[in-house]
Amino acid sequence: MSVSFQLESELEDQLRRDMGDLAQAAREALLIEAYRRGKLSVGRLAKSLGIGVLEADSWLAERGVALNYDIVDFKNDTQGEQ
């Protein structure tokens, strides 16, 4: 999937200097927002990032995102382990 949007040139330059890869930053921001809204489990987030669930927990914590993890998430995350 590809998503694109326009930014003012000066703002884009500033953000690139401050944040580096804007495509990656936008992808991460979308995943974080989907997680915050409960549209994405921590397991699905981890899979999207190519990391493990515990790493995803740390990844979220590093970005100041509170864990939104309940029994449904746990069952979804462990379903394939049986």
C-alpha cells in the first residue's frame, strides 16, 4: 500500500533534518495511532514492524504510548503457539 500527501517545502526540509526518513516516521505514526484507537493489537503491531511482541511493548514505551493489551489481545497473540 502506498499513501502520499503534500507538505510545504520548508516544513518538509525541517522535518527531514529533525526526523530523517519521513516515510518511516509516517508509517510508525499511523501504526501508533491505530494501536491507540484499538484497531491494532500489540501482536499485529509487532508483526507489522517485523519484531517480537516484547520488543513491540518496548518500542511503544519508548514513544510514550501506554499499552492497550487485554485478554483478547493475549488470545490472538498466543493462538498460533498451540
